[in-house]
Amino acid sequence: MELLLQTLLNGVLAAGVYALVASGLALAVGVVGIVNFAHGEFLMIGAFVSYLLFAARGIDPLVSLGVAAVAVFLVGAISYYGLIRPVLSAPELNQMLLTFGLSVLLQNLALLLFGADTRVVSPPYQGATLSLGGLSFGVVPFAAFGLSLLILLGLYWFLGRTRLGFAVRAVAQNRLAPGLLGIETQQVYLLAFGLSAALAGIAGVMLSVMLYASPTVGFAYTLKAFAIVVMAGLGNLRGVLWAALALAMAEALVSTYVPGGGGWVEAVFFLVIFAVLTWRSWRRT
Amino acid sequence: MRLVGLILGLVLVFPVFPLGRWQAFTLDTAQFAFIVTVLALSWDLLARTGQLSLAQGAFFGLGAYAAGLSAPALGTIGGLLLGAAVAALSSLLLGLATLRLQGIYFAIATLAFSEVMRTLVLKAEFTGGATGLPVAPAFGGSWVLGGYYLAAAVLVLGVLTSLWVGRSRLSYAQAAARQGEAVARVLGVAVVRVKLLSFLLSSALAGLAGGVYAMKTLFLSPYDAFGLGRAVEALVIPIFGGLYTTLGPLLGGLLLVALETWLRLEIKDGYLVVYGLILILAILFMPKGLVGLWRARGKTAKEDRNA
């Protein structure tokens, strides 16, 4: 019973970061209409920003969160301006190939610059744990979970309560009408894509402490974010929360209860994708 | 078309060239180039329906492992055929689940599929796991040029398949499915069946290429055979050379593998940067590839059909 509770707790804590990464991807897919295979690489850049600041100046990851968010927002905005905008009206195949190319480019650029080693940001509180009624959990995952929730609440507030947020949602619903109503569609795309990248970058800072920074760290998160977005339905931002929770729970259960589960965890997201797609494709016909 | 014949002719007589001490190296590089070119041709077969496969590396790896494991019992040719069959069977399962949906879902599922296949091979016992799998050379290694001509034969097979599909009725169905699925359905094209058939052909060819690769390197590891690099090569080459053509992947494959071999001597990791860059630049500025540049000078009726 205690093991089960502990497992479920781990699952809930992991779900926060998953939801953060996947919400970013859902924004790119839902608003801009771009399937961004380089989403995980934005996360990787965030992780390296955190590592470099920590290694060079000993700057706390909490401070790096803000720096990384701004830096990765800019990277996303530049990517949108230089790469995504020219292919917005191109065939879907070209769009996907372009973001895949960006992913390959960024991943291997990082490999050239930093090598394949994994680097961990280890502030003094990294190993601290809290215990509550027999269950124990790390301070860092707990803080990351809380921060993720706060940021997601902020995102929902922005989309649901501000004029700019209304504009973003309007553009997501219809590509033509908002332009006629005087909304600058291009700027909304730019904002949405930058935000999408920034969310990944923030998650990257968290992962630099909980996991590590490495050129390939983002790739698995691209796939997991896709699994979550596909489960929620493309572009459905609220569904992302539940889907993230489901994926994280499934992974936690597999890693605890399946013998030799360490490696099989990496297959869970595929089963999720495969099952959801099979269900979707047979429901449609 | 004549250029394709010329290149294949050169491929067949290449070992006769007196290259002195460079011969072993160039033959080895050429063999690798043929294998990668077949992979590129196979990717293009599916791309003609407008679907993006990121699992070409996985079919390559499946073919390589199946051929490597079965060659001692079935012989060289038997092992290669089994490799192609295993790849085709797995593509059938993947395709049945995902090809009915929008292209986005298919691309995501293939990417996830290739990741999971690598995990499975890494975890399984009979594949040698992370240690790797030694493979016997083609035809027991008794014929020095056996490996070269095996790769050349598969290249010829890949080129012929690509040409044949390009001239068959299937090519019209593929173009219709790519350009407007709804219209194609109205016109009576069985879109899902066309996509599935293209996917089967494509993955079988990729599996075959993988088998030849296994018998060339003589040693397989999950990181190498299932690496993302293979999937990247498979799609950058046709885009660089020219999508939906036979000449494009052929020309692009030979050029880019030569470039890659040189880069690997200069820098070890991260040579894929160049592939990422070529991919982005080609999509932005040269969406019809080298062949498109060539043809821009004299537009033919055939190109209008293929466009």
C-alpha cells in the first residue's frame, strides 16, 4: 500500500513538467498549426542555459528560470520569423521536414559545442527530501511541480482573461476572420510560438536539476509531449493536463511494478500513442 | 533517365578502375553510399503519397538484425529476404493503425516507433543487447567483391523499383493522394490502400538495405543500426536531390555520402549538423532539389505531371 502511494505520488510530481512541455507543444500545434519536432531542442537549450549560468557564475536555477524563459522565447521567435513563417502556406510535409531539420541542427550543434556528456546542475538543496506520513519526496521535484502548476495557471489566465489571450484563441480557431477584425495574425503567431518555446525552456531548467543537461535530453521529451498532445487531441490545451497525468502515472507504475522496468518506461509513451491512434483511426471509419 | 543508366553503368564497372592504394577505401565508401542511396530511394517511395516516415532507420535496423540473425541458417540471400519481410510486416502493423489519419499522426507514430524498436533491441537477449551482434560476411566472405556487387545489385533493384513505381498507374494515385486526399477519394482512388502499398514497398526496400549493411559492417549495435542518423539521411538525400524522382535520390545519395565520409574524417560527432542545415536550406530555397534546378532550364511535360 505504501509502495503504491509512493508510486502514485512520483507520478503526480512528474506530471507537472510533462504538462508544461506538452502545453508548449499544444500551443504551437493549436495556434500556429505547426508540428514542431524541435520542441525538445528548445527544452535542451533551456537546460544548457541553466547549466552554463550555474557553472560559470554559480547562479541559482531559480534565477535561471527567468533568464532561460526570455532566452528561449527569443530563440523561438527567431525560429518562427526566419524558418516557420516562410513555410506557413507550404504543404504539411515541408513544414514537418523543416522543424525536423531544425531539431537535427540544434541537437548536433550542441553536440559539437558541448560534447555528449551529461551535466547536472547541483545547487545545495538538490538532494533535500521531505517526508509526509511515511511518504518521502525530493524538494526539487516538488518545487518543480508547484512552479509548473503556477505557470500553467498563468497561461490559462492569459488565454482566458486578457485581450491578447483572446486574440491568440481567435487565431487558433480561424485563420482568416481575426485578420479581418483587425488582429495582427502574424504577431499572434510570433507570440504563440515564442511562448511555446519559452515553456519548453523553463521545463529545461527544471530538468537540468532533476535530470541533466545533454544535447539529446530534449528528444525523449519531444516524443512524450507528442504522446500527451495526441492523447489530449491536437491543440486541446485543457486535455493536456489530464493526458500528462495519465502518461506520468503509467510510467511510474511501470517503473515500480514491471520487473526490470527501468528500460521499459521508455516504451510507455509509444504504447500510448499507438493505442490512441488505433482507437482514433477505427472510430473514424 | 539516361543519366540514371549512366550512373548504374559506372557503378557496375567501378571496381575495374585502377585506383591503387585508394581502391579498398573507395570501394568501401561506394558500398556504403549504395546502401544509403537505397534507403533514400525507399523513403521517397512513401513520400510520393505525401506521408513523412521517420521510421526508415527502424526498418533499416530491423532488416539488419533479422538478416544478421538468420543468415547462418538461411544463407545470404535468404537472410536478406527475411530482413525485408520482417521490415514489411512491422510497417503493415504500423500503417494499419496510423495511415487512415492525418499525416501529422503518421509522422509522430513513426518517430516513436523507431525509438521503441531501439529500446526493444537494446533490452532483448537474443540480439546481443547493448554489446552488439557479430554478423558473417556475405557469401561466407569467399568472394572479395561479393559485398560490393551485393550492394550494387540492391541499388539496381531500388532504382528499378523506383522507376517502375514512377511509371505505373500507382504513381498517379500517389500524386492524387498527396495533392488532395478528399479529391482523390471522390475520384475513386483507394487512398489508404495506396498509402499502405507504398509503405510496404518502402519498408521492404529499407529492410533489404539494412541486411546488406549488416553483412558489410559485420557488426551491429542498436545505436548504430537504429540510430536517428539513418532516418535523417533517408529523408535529407531525396529532398536535396529532388523529391518524387529516381534521379534525385540517386544523385543526392552518392554526393552526400561522399561529403559525409569526408566530414566523419574531420569531425567525429555532430556531422549531422550539415544534414540538418541542408534540410532546412533545401526546404526554404530549393524545394525541388538538384533535379529541380536542372529541369528549370527546360520544362518538360513529364515534369508538369510529377510536380
